[in-house]
Amino acid sequence: MKEIEELIDGMEEELKEIRRYFHSHPELSNQEFATADRICEYLDRWGVEYERGIAETGIVAMVRGKKTGKTVGIRADMDALPVEEENDVPYRSEQPGVLHACGHDAHMTVLLGGGEGIPDHEGPAVRKCEILLSAGGGDHRRSSADDPGGLSGKSPCGLCAGASCVQPLRGGQRRRP
């Protein structure tokens, strides 16, 4: 476990920068074109193979660990909500009336962090991981309840988990790292 904590500590500043970029550049459902471009820039930089254009803006990336085994998938939505940013922070939304108020900026960052860190990790649990970044998370015009984000048939995963970030806060509080 200490090895994973050290890996995360070494990535903390970069991941903070990534999340803040996504937070300040939100895109509504089915309009995540710049978000997809940015994600692919990171994947290219880290040498992670991927397929893009799933339901137009979705991405499936294959991260391979140093050992062989079954594939596990992790999935996150990329879209933001039509909400006005009220926080006064340096990384506030630059899009009037659009905000990552539901945590998708953090979800994408967590998945990308795994994409960067997994290939170098030699732990017993790390084999292969599909990173599924879904188009139109809140608006499934190009997908359905049985096929979130249009990803059906795009992944050989035996297990797929969705990303979620829930922080317990008292009424009226807001917190963003």
C-alpha cells in the first residue's frame, strides 16, 4: 500500500493541475470535443493506446500493467451541467452558465491518474485496465440505460466500475481541492 501512496504523492501536483483545467473548461453533454482532445493529449504523452470517437466524444483507453491477466474497466462521464459557477477560485469555470458541479472533472482526473500510474506499477492487482470516458453522461440521446455513453461492445472487461466522488459536507459548505 505504501508503494501506491508514494505513486499518488508523486502525481499529486500534476493531477491537481489536470482537474483544475477540466473544471475551468467544462462542456455540456454531447459537446465534450475539447475535453476529449485534452484527454487524448495526456494519453499520447503517456504512451497509452486508445480509441476515440465513441458516440462522437467518448474514449476507450487500454492501460497495460507489467503482468498479464483479466481486464478491469473503470468508467467516468465527461460532461458538465448548465449551472453558473459561484465559487471565487482561480480555476473557476470560464464558460458562462456551465460548471462541473457533479464531480466529472475529478472523475476524469482519477481515471487519467490511473492511466499514467498503472504501467509503472508492479503490484499484484495491476494487470490491464480499460479507461472508459463516456460521451453525454447526463444526456443519453446517443446511448441508452443499457449502453451508457455508447460504450457497449467497446470493452472486453469482466468487471467495470463507475467513478463517483461524494464528500460529506454540512449544509451551505463547498469544498474543492
